[in-house]
Amino acid sequence: MANRTDPAAKSIRGTNPQNLVEKILRSKIYQNTYWKEQCFGLTAETLVDKAMELDHLGGTHGGNRKPTPFMCLVMKMLQIQPEKEIVIEFIKNDDYKYVRILGAFYLRLTGTDVDVYRYLEPLYNDYRKLRQKLPEGRFSLTHVDEVIDELLTKDYSCDIALPRIKKRWTLESIGTLEPRQSVLEDDFEEEEEKEENDQLDNFEDGAREKDYYRGRSPVRERDRDRRRDRDRYRDRDYDRDYDRDRGRGRERDRDRERDRDRDRDRDRYRLRDEKEYGRDREREREWEGRERERRDRDRGRRRSHSRSRSRSRDRKDHESGEHRKRHARSSTSPRRRDGPEDTREEPKKKKVRKEKKDDGTDHPDPEIAAANKLRASLGLKPLK
């Protein structure tokens, strides 16, 4: 209940006012002792007393990012949402500078673009010192105008992301905001008037001197004639020197043109030689490439020819070996022991087919053959 926004509070920029503070920082504020003890039950009237007790400003500090009392009071103002007149009174308070900074910070979070520029820009003239607590835990010295400039120009202040506002020149162009008038504008105008008066006085003094020297006198006329003659002689000497220098300059230019033409010819010949040399080198490379290809082609042909010859030789050897083996098997003949070998082939003997006897005496088994012989003598049939 202590951390809930006032039910009568209006939404700021389409969300709960407390959501303008990041959730992590918001949870740290809710767990802080100062929030629980000093900010509980505060109203818009009693909040002023706590704001007057502030002695520094800042966001979070230390290793556990502990929030400062300034940030706790900003969170309380977002929770109770005081009226706009009370916030403006905070900003206009000249006695307590931290009360002014508290109201300016709250207006920067919740106010419109026009209100932010209208009520915060006059605070640029406040140069009082402020104590700011850094994230490391130590204090640093700053001023009210520096804090206001940070609120108007930066997007992040006191560990809170500030809502985006339009540029001042945009608001001036659409007519919603009047051009800014500096407090020092009167002093600038006085300085400009003083400078203009000094310039007018110097101009009048110069005009008087010209009028004085413009008068005629014999001494002044004689001096003027002498000066004219001296200038004439000087001009004549200058013309003579100029003609001499111009002639020398022409010769110098002619020599320079000659050297430039020589260098141009030399460069042209050198480029032509380089082109011819490059062309010759390309021809040599092409010829070497063709020779290399021809040698590789001949080497491949020789290798393939030798490979085919070896294959044909192996095939012939294999066939001759088989033929020799067949010939040796078919032409083997018995050799004579006592005489020379007879190379003539003997005629093949015809196999004589033995006639099979019917009495069974030629049976392969000798016992059956003997039994059949005995049975034949007795006139009985042979055993099979």
C-alpha cells in the first residue's frame, strides 16, 4: 500500500507516473530505509519540510547502488503527484536551492515541452554551488545552471532516463514558444551603442585631418612637385627594370619550354621502348608456352606409345607361352635310351575292344570268376 500510486493521480505520457523510473531503481528505492521511515505518509505540504533538509543531490551510489534521499523524494512526488502550482513554487524558491532543483527535476519528468523551457531556462542565471554525490560514493562540486543545462540538453540524469522533448528552434518555428531573451541583452545593447559612438568620433577626426592637409600653400606645392618628379623618375627606372626582367623572363621561359619539350620527348621514347619491350616479352612468353605445350604433348605421346608397346609385348609373350605349353603337351614322345632320339611321330595305335564273355569267367572279382567257371562246367548260369 505504501508503494502504490495515488488513485487520483493522472497518467503521465500514457503510463503510471512511477513507471518513469526504471524498475530496478524503483525496487531499490522501495527497499531503502529513508523511503520506509522518512517518506511514509508524506503529502504535498509535508514534502516541503523534507525537501528543505536536503544537503546534496544525486542518483545511486556505492557497490549496491543505494539511492540518495533526493531520488527518494522525486519518487514520492511521482507517487502523490502534487499540483502544478506547488511545483512552480518549488522552482521559484530562492532560499533553498535543493528545493528548486527538486521541483525542476520533477517538472522535467512530467511537464510539457513548453513548460520545461518556460520555467527552467530562467534558472540559467542561478550560479549557486551544489553538492552532487557521484556513483563512486564521493561528492563533487557543481552549480545550479550546470544541472539545468544537463536537464535541458542530456537524455540521462541521476540514473534516470529523461523523456524526450522537442528542440527549442522547432517550438519557435511552429509559434508555440517565443524566442529566448537573455538577461544580459541590455548590457549587450549598451556595449554596441558605445562602439558605434567611438567609430563615429574616429571618423570625424580623420575627416578633419583630411580637410587640413587638403589646403594649399607654396611650401606644400613645392613638396608636392618634388614628390611627383621623384615618383616619375622612380616609375621610369621601374619600367626599365621591368623591361629587362621581362626579357630575362622570356629567355627563362624559352629555356623552360625547351627543357619541357626535351623531357616530353624523352618520356615518349621511354614509354615507346617500354611498350616494345613488353610486347617482345609477351611474344617470348607465348612462344615459351607453345614450346612447353608441344614438349608435354610429345612426352605424353612417347609415354603412351611405350606403354602400348609394352602391353603388346606382354600379350605376345603370354600367347607364345601358352602355345609353347600346348605344343609341349601334344608333341611329347618317348626317348630312346641307347640310340639317338627319333623325332618322327609314331602312328597312334587303335584301341582293341575286348569282347565280353557271357559265362562270367572274366568277372573282375577272382572269386566270382572262379565260381562262374565252375558253374559253366556244370552247365549253370553265371553269377553276376
